Amino acid sequence: MLPSGIYSSVIEADYVKNMCTYFSERTKALRRQDITTYAEVCLSDIQKELERSEKYLVSNDVAKAWLIREIVDKNIDFFQAVDSASWMQRCSEAASDPRVKCVYELLLMSHQGRALLETAFRTFFAQSLQNVVRRAPNTEGMYIDIIQLFHHTFQSLKVAAPVSRESSVGVEKAIETGLRWGFVDGTASSVNYCILAMHIADRLSHTMSHAADVNETVKSAVEEAVHLYSFLPEVDPSAREAFLGAHRAHLARRLLHGCYNEDLERRTLDLLGVIHLSPTLFRSRAMIQSASSQAIYISSPTKRSAVLSKSAWPLTDSCAQVVLPPALDAAIAEAREVCQEANKGQIVEFSRWYSFGVVRLRLAEGCGQPHVDLEVSLPQLVLLQCFNRPTPWPFMTLCEEIQITPVECRVILAPLVTSGVLLCQPWPPQRRSVLERHLGFNPTAATLHLVPQTIPRALGEQEAPSMPAVETVRMSRIALEAGTMQLLKRDGAQTVAAITNHLNSMPHNVERAPVSEKMVKRSLELLIQRGFIQRNEERLFEFRFS
């Protein structure tokens, strides 16, 4: 028997050399195929070669390292030559194709392949976002399309993850990294992140308001909305508070109208707290506690009222100018008196936005039931009174009649129109839209819950929401790396000082601490390790795009 040293230096070295020569020639022939066929054949070859090498080599790790070098690293230009964006589009449309999984699995074996995969995800998602922004810039539809694109992209690419757990975790990490970079590239300077945050909160609210049974589908939808929210702090810290403020306002509506699941609400706050701790989350938990324990309610002989404090609940002046029917004056006065008696020395004000009631709507003859009860907010109740007669109402005239803004009117109309109680042409309402009662309305339930869950300010307004003062923050890692990459790609090799000056001159939405050269050096080292940039060979103190 040969000593181990001689065996390794003679037998194993010769085996590895012949193996590399064989696969060098084989990959040249395989490069004539497309990348899916290349990956499929190479994975099969790697598996067979590793089984064979077990008989001749002391360790398979050496053979695997050389195989990856010959098959992936030396042929990385073959993958780079492919239009990554178009290929990713094809992958997202046919994500269950096992050949797509083969490409992912092969690239994940190599450090260069992993970096290439991240770049492909980044380019694809950035281009997709830019197309969405270009289609409908600065509109509500743009923000809705961005959220839909995120949902479709992440789900379809996840389906294409390899079967093995190790490779699946790797591709999910590559997807996550690529999407975050693509999110920055595709939305920078073209998207108001505060408005996007409020749309994400609307989507989350819609899911939680209709979650009669908390199943895996509901949990997955909640986690996806929280996941998208996690992207926001990386590019605009103020957007975090915009989202949490909108979520708290939605939560208040659900708690007061009884449309909530306490376990789901608390679990969602826990998920949000993992991403960013904020006083808003503590106030939200206090709201859930006071509502579930009935501590906010005061009962009178005929009514039950809720007393909300400004310090704990997000009180709003939405629909504050709505003209109330005289028939409600006595009930409101009674509730105010009872609440004032229980809260002596404090100012008690009536909230139109948080008040609600029931309207009984008579149905046409021939329907399965004589009437239907509509649970509506007070502004909706006032609006429905305008349709006691079957006379059409122009949208702007209706707003003036009940003294609310077009944005507020649209919010309270949405549940009434989508349920079929009212008809609106065209929808969403415009200045020329006309509304009328749907005489053929025939619901299947005896009671419909139509209280709006959307915040009026989240729709139709393009300015950023009013936010509390934000403390000076440091530029996030993702934003710092994105700014560095953009500079090197645009202007070529740069020194640390030049990169630092560029980052400090970039426009920003919040009061931000200056970027130091130490932060830039740390960022450059990370980018070099991931293969995105490299040192300039001619001038070692400069860095350039790979």
C-alpha cells in the first residue's frame, strides 16, 4: 500500500488533471447549447463524476472544487452573454420548468455564479419596475402595479427554487438580495416611498379585514405585505413611520367595528417589530388591549359609546365637515353627555369618521328578501340619504351636497360601489362621473359590512404625508452600495475620497449624517468580496466596476 503523501501527489494529482482536461473539452461542446441544456447536462455529469471519484480520491471536496472551476467559473462568460432580463422573464413565466431549477442549482455552486445570479435578479426587477413607472408615472395605479409586480415576481421566482434544501436556501437568498438592489435601482428618484408605504398598508388592511378564518393563505398574504414593508427602510427611513401610522389607523377601524382577529393582529405587530421598533407599535398594542378588554366603552340606557384618547388612538379630522341629519342630534347629545360625565375635566368631541350605524335598504320586488341591512360609517349614512329618490347625482355635486372632499367621497363610495349598492360611471370617480342607486341590487346575505377600511389621505394625494420630526440617520448599507455602484459604472474608476464626496452630495429625503471614508471602505470591501467591483490594477488606490 502506497503512503498517503505519495498517493495524493501522484495518483490523485494525475486523476484531477485528466478530469479537468476532459471537462474543459466537454464544456466547449456543451456551450453550443442553451444555458438550460448546459446546466442540466453538467449537473448530471458532476453527480456521476463525484460518484466515480469516491473510489479513487481520499476526499470528494477536491474533485468538486475543480469541477466547479472548470464547468462554472471558467465558463461564466457563457452565462454573462445571455440577456439576463429576458431570461428571467421567461423563468418567471415558466417557473415550474425543472430546467430552470438546474440553472439555479449549477450557478449556486460557485461564488461567481451566485454573484451573477444576484445581478440577474437585480437587473430583471429593476427593469420591470422602471417599465411600471414609465407606464403611469406618479399615479395611484403606479403604486398598485409596483405591489402587484413584487407579488408576482417573488412568488414565481420562488417556485423555481431547486428541490434540495441547501440550494433552495441559496437561491432564496440570491432572490432577496437581487430584489432589494433592483428595488433601489428601479424606484430611486421616481417613487414617493411614503405613498407606496401607505398603499402597502391598504393591502395589508384589506387582507386582515376579510380574514374570517386565519388559514395559511391569510398568514402568507400578511407575511408578504410585511416583507415588502421591510424593503422601505433601506431606501427611505421616513417611509417606515408612514406605513406604521397608516397600519395603526386601519387597526383602529377594525377594532372599533369588530372586524379583527386578536391573535393575527398581535402576530402582525410582532413581525413588524422585528424589522423596526417604533413607539407606534406600542400604541397599537395598547389599542388592541383596550378594545379586547372593552375598557374604551361606556354604555348608556340606549347607546354604547367608545371614548378614545388622542394619546393612544389615531384620531382624524376626515369627513369632519359632513352635515349630519337632524334626527341624529338627540342620540349624539345623549352620548356626549354620558361620555363627558365619565371623563370630567376633559374635552369630549364627536368623531364622524369613527362613528357607524345600520341602514335598512328596501329591495325591489322579485328579490329573495324584502330588505338588506347595511353596516356603514356615519359619512356613508349621510351619503346614502341622498339616494332615497332614484335621481342620479353628479360626483362633484354629491361632494358639495354632503360637504366632503372628492378624496374622502371616493373612499366612502368604494365599498358601496364594489358591493353593487350604487352604480358609478366611470369608476374610479372623476369630475364627470355620475352615481345612481342600483335598482336591480339583489344581495345574497341579510347584512353587508360596508364600513371603509381605507384612509382618505392614502388615495389621490401625491404629496408625502405629514410626519413627525425624524432624527438624523445614517445612510443605509443598500443605499450606500447602490450609490457607489452607480458612480463607478457611470464615471469609471474612483478613489475612496471621490466616492465619499459623491455619496454626500446625493439628494435625500431626511436629515442625514455625512458618510465617512471608513463607511465607504467597509462597503467597498463587501462589494469586492461579492465580485461586483475590483481594485484598479494600474492605480491601486482606485476602484472600478467589474
